[in-house]
Amino acid sequence: MSKKKKTKNIIGDVMYSTNPNFEYELEKDIETLAPSEQDLRIWLDKKHRGGKQATLIKDFIGNDTDLKELAKILKSKCGVGGSSKEGEIIIQGDFRDKILEILKNLGYKAKKAGA
């Protein structure tokens, strides 16, 4: 038997209402907390990555531009690739100790989490 591709219906930000008085409200940008107020967690993840390790930085509170800027700094200091989305930064490889040191030097409250 052949495998069939499953397609998902992704609507995204589309909103529909039959109410004639309905007004769509755009989400406001989240203000980025100061580095001293951020409480970041650094995880090591191996799941769904083909056996390769990745370092995750979670619990960032702020807008996407500041998250991407922090990810860019971490990726360049570690010399590896990665990505950032939804308040989470993914760095390729196990760089927990180095990232912890970098974040503390930048003024963030951070600590290792997980096993």
C-alpha cells in the first residue's frame, strides 16, 4: 500500500464571525523584561532530532525581535547554528555550561534544568 500524505488545515490568524458588530483585535506586542528579571532555564534535548543533542533555553518573556537577537548572540559565541521561536531558543549541540556563563555575563538569571 502506498503512504498517503496527511494534510492539515492550518487557519493561522484568520478570524470569521457572522456578528455584524464583531471587531478583530490584534494582539499587542509583549514587553521584554529586563535581563535581571528574566528567569531562564537551560535544557539538554535529544528527542526528535535523530539522536543529536540540542540545548534549549526556555521561559524567555518578551517580543520575538529581542528573542532572535539573544539567539544570534548565543549562536555566534558558541559557533553553531540554531533557531528561536515561541519564547524558546534552540542551539545545536551540548553547550549548557557555556550558555549559562554567557547568559550570566549578560545579566540574565539562568540555571540548568532537567536531568
